[in-house]
Amino acid sequence: MSPIAPGKDPGQSPAGGATKAAPARPRQLSLAQLRAFAAVAEHLHFRDAASAIGMSQPALSGAVSALEEVLDVQLLERTTRKVLLSPAGERLAARARTVLDAVGELLEEADAARAPFTGVLRLGVIPTVAPYLLPTVLRLVHDAYPALDLQVHEEQTASLLDGLSQGRLDLLLLAVPLGAPGVTELPLFDEDFVLVTPSDHWLAGRGDIPRAALRELDLLLLDEGHCLRDQALDICREAGRTAGLPVTTSAAGLSTLVQLVGGGMGVTLLPRTALRVEADRNEDLATGYFADPAPSRRVALAMRAGAARQEEFEQFAEALRAAMRGLPVRMLRG
């Protein structure tokens, strides 16, 4: 290092003037870098993160490295076996997700402002609704909203609500009430449950079944996680069924459940909209109807409270009510 001349200010030029500091390079980060980092922070695995956001692994790694350079902060601790967030990375991961969510909301606002019923609509549907109502939904979209890119996701209620809150889904079609904060429900209809039995069962074909009959029946239900299972158990409790009375759970879907009934293993509750598809053409089955007031469920659309496309979704719900008037349900007003 060269010595400093006596009396010379190190911040001065040889002519005695002050040396001007080089202007700081502006920090420019990209959404791609933030998405890459947020994906790695969520999965803690480069390959899984790259797959989740549709980016090649080298591109994802390069985007994260570029973000570290821009921020001048080490975000990750890389080893040969795993990826860990550094202390700074843990703090900034939440910030990155907030920024990406805000950008998503901005794009959603722009889509809504551009034109209703255009672009992508990500619709989540529960398994005990999808096979019976989707034909009506798809026909409505095809005929009335041809510019709408409808994408359907069939999942259980908890997963759908998570997808709605995270912005992965836009609108849900499911049984309510949900009791979920930040969710607005748009009721469509109420439908009764019927009792599906073997054709030689003592309740087969009856039209005045009392709810109390559920107390002692061999009842078959869906696996845990399906809201229809919870609804059926609530109906049984209201009927006075003993809490300790065993309930056979051996089906992941209504089609399998109905086949088990046809094989004489018990009886089950079925929503009216599922009856034609699942049971009407099976000679081994019979349908019994409950005396009024029959047990029922309510089906609705659900959206995020204050969604940018709220008015559009409300119009969609009204059109869907009209399209479903031929179903064996009691339509509700918006």
C-alpha cells in the first residue's frame, strides 16, 4: 500500500479536490428470482422446487444465486445432500412470499378489469359433487362463457380451502357451511339424502323412513377426510345413534360404497344428485326416502372474501342456479 503524504487527506484527489464516490449500483431483482427462492424455501430441494414452478433445475439455481448477489445476502446453505435456509433466508422467505402474493393479486385485478368471464378460472370441486354437477357446469361454460379457460381440480374440502387461501384456486364448488374465515359462500341449492339399501332390505323402496331407523342399521360410510362422511355421522347423531355403535368405513368413493351396499354389506346415505349415476341402474339396490323433514346438505360456490372477481363469480352462481333447475334439488336465491 502506498504511504499517504503528510497533510494529505486520503479522500482528496492529487489536485486537492474531493474524490467522488462511485454511484452505488441499483439493486434490480426479478419476479423469477423471487419465485425460484420461494419455491426452494418451501421444498428445501432444488429438483422438487424446479418441478413445482416449471423451471429447469440449473435455471432455478442460477436465479437463486442471482438473487443472493443482488441482495448481497446468503439465502441458502447448500450441502451435497440437502438445502437449508440461512438465518437471513428464513427472514426473507416470508417477505418473498408476501411480494409474490401481492403481484398475484395485482394480476388478478388486471384480469378482472380487462373483461369478465375471460382468462383462467381454477375451480375446485369435492369428490361427492364433481361427477354429478360437473356436466352441468361444463355445459354452462361451453355455451355461455366460451372465452373462459376453466381448469377443474377435484380434492377434499380441507385441501380446497387451503388452495383457495393460497391463491392456487379461484372458486370452489362444495358442501357448506365451511366456517372458514375469509371465505364468502354463494349458496346454490339444498338436496336431500336418501337411504340406499340392498333390494331385499326391509326398508327398500319405502317413502316414509323415520330418521330413528338410522340408530341400528349397518351403515357404510366414506373414508375420513370426506365431508360427506362427517355430514352422515351428524345425521346419525341427531337420529340418536349410539356414539359407540360401529360404523364400517371401507370406501374412498361413492361408486365403491354403493357396490358394497349391493353386495349386502350394509346401507348408506347418498345425496339425491348422485342417485341416478350411482344407484338407479343397479338391480341389486333399492332407494328409500326419509319422512319430512329429510336430512339434507347445502351445496354452494365459495370464494375469497373481497375477491377481485366477486361480481363475476356472483353472476356465475346465478347462471349456475338456472342451469341446475332440472336437478332433484331445492334451488336457493343468491
